[in-house]
Amino acid sequence: MSFERVSKAYGDVHAVDGLTLDLRPGETVALLGPNGAGKSTTLDLLLGLRRADSGTVRVFGGDPREAITAGRVGAMLQSGGLMGEVTVREIVALACGLHPRPHRVNDVLAHAGITRIADRKVDKLSGGQEQRVRFALATAGANDLIVLDEPTTGMDVTSRQAFWATMREQADQGRAVLFATHYLEEADAIADRVLVLHRGRLLADGTAAEIKARAGARQVAFDLAEIDGPLTEKLRALPFLTTLDVSGHTVRLQSRDADATVHALYGLGVHPHNLEVAGLGLEQAFVALTEAEEARTAC
């Protein structure tokens, strides 16, 4: 599965701009980006729901729509509703019946964790239950690629954990799993690979650890007995500082050179307590990368 110099615009808005990337079997890939980064358009192009203005999208060596017709791709999208006046079992049975390589209905229900609500009408489901039904529809047959757009929205913690355990099984069986999410802790914990989009371009591509390292900053946190306005201004002037947050007696900052920043901190004559220095989490690294790109493109 590949994008080669793919672009898609809506008027003056370049939703996808020269995007090149590959997806490999057996990978779980997280697609991240701020609102308007082009995530949904990228998924639509991969699924053949939209045509690129330029460039080439290939799914299993051919046109995306051919792969869809052959039953090689399953999708769970945010857009589109579910038929309400049918039971969960009936809608899953319909999906299985239409798939070129169907699984058994009872197996699909069990795999999605919805056997207990199989006889319930779809319009009587909670948001989290609807999401699990959408997942069942996406896995009604033997797909080779599974595409998920914000799949765990509305799910409780237990359902989310069970969902990702199932997705890990899918990847272990050789399927490619691509998911867009705003839950960056999920991407950090689940994804073999993370793609960061920004204004339709691929800003970063690597493991979560590589993305965090690329952000080039570390977190420093400590407590001070007294913090006043003049001291806050001195903290803002610390070398290599990228962000500063003062809340009560607690200071949290990010630095491109934590050693130098901490050395300068002691040079201020203050006595920090509970000093901690740690790497950025994926969410903080994501924010740092996108903010840096915004600053670069604004110049």
C-alpha cells in the first residue's frame, strides 16, 4: 500500500500536499495530526472514496477501489450512520453476506465483544456499543488491510483495552492496521509506527520512541517554596527553554538542553525540590513538532 507524491485540494485548501508513504503488512500504524492536517482525506484516498488530483495511490498493487471490491480492505469510519431499525445480529449478518471472504456471524460478534447485545436494536445502543458494531462491520471478512478513523471514541477504558488487544491480533496475523486517533497515549502504546501529518505533508515517520527523540526536548519539573513575578521572569530567561508552566509552587518546563537549563536554574540561587528530568511523552513531542513546523512555515 503506497502513496506517491499524492495531492488533493478543495479550492485553495491543500488537504494532502505531495504525500509519499508506504504501509507494510503486519504493521500497526498510527496517523496523527492536528485538525485540518489531512488525516481524513488521506484515509478517503486510501479507501477510494476520493480521487487524488495528482500522484498515485496503490493498494495491494492496484487501484484502491479494486482492493475494496475484492474484500481486501475493511474500514471503520467516523462518518456515516448505522441502520437503526435492525438488530446488531442482522446488520452484522448483512455485512458478512456481502463480503467476498466472509467470517461466520457468531465469530464476528464474539470478536467485537457484542454477542450479549446481538438481539438489541441498533438505535438503542450507546455510543461505545455503536463503535464496536462498526468494528464488527469492518472485520466481517478476511481483510488484509484495516483502516480505522478515531475507532475508540465513546468506548470506556475496558472496551478500549479489549479493542486494541484485538487489533494487535489482527496485525500479528499479517494484516496492516492503520488508525487515526486523537488519543495519543493509544498511539504511544499500540503503534509499531507513527505518521505525523501537518498541512497535508508528512512531518514525521518512525516509532513512537523515534518521534519523541526527534522533538529534541526534555521535561523538567520541580517545586519552589516561593514564586513571585520577578522570579518567573528569570525562569523564562533560562537557556534552551521552549515552554514554561508555573502552577502554584510547581514549575514545569521543556528544554532543548536539560542539563544546561538545570545548571542555570541553580545559578539563580533558588533551591528546587522534587526535581525530575524526563523525556517527552508522545503527546508533548507531537505538540513540539507541530508548533515548530508552524513557526517555520510562518517565517
